[in-house]
Amino acid sequence: MVSLADPWWLGEKGGIVMYFTQADLLRGMNKPFIEKFMGIAIKESYKKGYFLFRDGDPANHFYILFKGKVKITIGESGHTVYAVDHAGEAFGWSSLVDRDVYSASAECKDITKLLKIDKKDLQKIIEEDPVNGFVFYKRLAGTLGIRLIQFYKVISSESQTEITPSFGTGQVIESEATAA
């Protein structure tokens, strides 16, 4: 069981670095729900270069960053889609949205401390407390929505190719003006 009084969570001067009740994902949930959540969380530390999961691995865990940096990549070329680098950030959400496998890879880019939550244990807590479970999934959807908007902005700022519709074929064709 993880406790906020656990020395692992304490800063150099003894103050608690972060209260999970104030983390975006758990904000607004009652104390008993948060205590159960923390009770199933496993605290872990990883070295730089360690892969927490790879694209296609079974999606069995959800993570919350405490300290460090995790690079989320997609595809064989390892294109970075997101950097998890703020305490309280959640990732590994594929495990929570009824996906059997992860859709990306997560590599520790620094010494990393995090909470690892088993999806079956979390699902049990959510089923026992559907009101807080609803709030949890609402917060998760909000987090994913923000990341999606950020991703759209990256795509639109990097896109230099003008595209035009192919009039019903379902394909997108590069404009002749930009193909030259």
C-alpha cells in the first residue's frame, strides 16, 4: 500500500512533494476512493533507457509519474508523440479503455519513479464506487482530450503539404502545387 506519509514521496526538506488528491486525474474524488486507489498502486523506480511497455504489449497497467521523464513513441521509427515529465501525469491509458494491447511504447528518458496500477484492480475499485469511477473516467477523458488537441497542433504546424480531397474515393491526394 502506498501512503502519502511514505518517505519515498517526501522531498529533500521533508515536505510532501505532491498530494495525489490534487493531481488532475484524482481531483474531486472522495478520500476513501483515493485511499483505495493508493492501496493498489505499486511504487517503482526505473533506470534511464528502460521500456515500461512497447507497442503491441499486453495493456495490463496504468501509470502515474512521480519523478523523471517518459517518452511515448509510436511506429517502428519511434516518433515521439508525448513526453510525460510532470509529477502526477498519467499514461498507459490503453489499459483503461478496453484495449488489449498498448498502442505506443514508453521509454524512461531519465531515472524515473512512478506508480503502477493494475487495470483489473482499478476496475474493481471503479465498479465498487461508480460515482467516483465516473469522475475518474471523466478526468481521464479530459486528459486525453488535451493531449489530442496538442497533437493536432503539432501536426498542423509541421504540415507543409497542401492536401485536397479525392472526391469520394476515401484517399487523400497531395496537391499538384506542392508536389513539385
